[in-house]
Amino acid sequence: MTETVWDPIESQAKATVPETAGYVSHPLASLVRSLTVPMLIVCLIGFFTAVFSEAWRYYGIGAATFGFVFILFGSEQTGQNKNILARIANATRAAGHLGGTNLPKGKIAKLATRIKPLLVLRAGASIPIVLEQEIWGQTASGVPFWMGLSLMQSQAYFGGPKAAVRADPTTTHGETAMFVVAYKLDRDTQIHAEIMPEFVTAKGPLDQDVKTESTEFNAKFHIRLRRENGRDVKKGVSNAALLQVLTPATQATLLGLADTYAARVIIDRDTVFFGGYRNFQTTDNDALQRLLTQAIDDFAEAATAFKRYAE
């Protein structure tokens, strides 16, 4: 059954309930998973060796090529890419949502024009969010939302501060789930604001973003507010429209989500894009499905709360 759903890029889209997907079993799958991150390191070392060492250049090229080929074809040949799609489809169905399908390349390009700060590396502040699949659904209170997401193989010792979901203590292997959830407000906020993790270098005269009355919020988030002409509103400039959205209750919600998901937000007038990530330390398909379902619910609940405060 196909349903018409709200979409932040296309306004409306067609989506269906995903079918239950099975998982592919391959005898080398466990080995490939365990070697993926080490091979990424080999690839990076080989690249820098090829660039900066003339004597070892060809060894560096060989190492980088070997690591790249292993990463590119290992997951595909052992069915791990299919398993990722199956996890997303099954989690989508279990949560009662629609889609769970691959994002079209054209749509990714359109998203990049709306939410570029979420998708690029900000050195000293935030990692880029990678989106490969999309989901449509409704919150418990009936608010429609769109979610872009991806799952990537990871190791817990590279997970950073968000490696808090420890489903399997016997392994360091797991998945990193990245999300962007969008929802539409019932009114135009008249602002374009980017609320991103604060830079570690934002000290003294280098701290030049827009401020709220909350010292804790200012320390956690870098606020960039743009006028209609595209120019930034500089530090110290009060903006009533922004403060109407960033109420104390909204700030408290975002601070909690920053601790859980490294949350970041883009307010684009009447649409809000909410991004973050979570590391799942598990190799079990069912456990990962439950954790991903919980993450989807958390983002949906946050979207509802943010919508209520913003209006």
C-alpha cells in the first residue's frame, strides 16, 4: 500500500511499508567486519606515505589501494551491505514507519543545499553526517516527519563520547547510526539559524557567534543566524525571533540531546532539520534493530517537543 507523505525537499512523496527482509550469512563476514576499520587505517597511512615520502611512495600507493579495495569489495561480497539495508527496513517496519529505502542521488544533492553544515566536517566541532536511506513517519502525537539515516561499521575504541550503547560487552565491533530528522512547523519562524556543536577553540575573542542568556547552552552550541540578505548576525545582536524559538525549555531539550546524540539543528523558516549520531556496540541483528528503533523514537519524540516549544 502506497501513502502520500510530507517531505522536506519534494513537499510530498510516495512511500510504502517495507517488506520484512532476511539477512545474508557468509563464512567470512565476521572476519571482514573485524578488519574493516584496521584496513581504513592502512588506507590512510598508505595515502600519507605516498604523498609525503618519495622513497616509500610506491609502497604507500600499494597499501592505500589494498585497503581501499578491501573496504569497497569486502562488505559487498560478504553481503554486509545487504544486511545493513535489511536492518534499516526491518527497524522501519517494526517502528510502524514507511520507506527504509535508498536516498536518490538527486535528493542528496538537494539536501546539501539546505543542510550543508550537517553534512560537512567542522574541525574541532562536529563530524559530518552521512545519509544513505530515508524513512517517513508520524510521531505519537501525529506530527509527520522525514528521516535520512545511514549505518556504518565502527569500532568502540574509535567511537568517541557517543559510544554509550553497549549491547555486547564481548566485542568492540558495532555500527554507527547517523540521522537527520526533519519536520514542518505550523508557522514561519522568519529566521534561518544553524545551531551546531561549539568549536573547541571558541575562547575569548574567537567566540563570535550569537548568544542566548544560558551560559551552559552557549558553551555547548555555536549559533549562526542569517538575515534575509544572507549575511550573518554577529555576536551580541539580540534577535527576538530566535529567542522565541530557543526558549529555556527548548534549550534544555537540546542540551539533553547533545549529550545523547551530539545533536545539531538547522531552522529553515518553517522547516527544522535535526541531526545527530549514535554508536551501537553490537554484532547481533536483533539487538541492533531494537536499538535503531529506539533511536528513531527518540528523535521523533524530540521533534514533537521542539515543535511544541517553537510554536
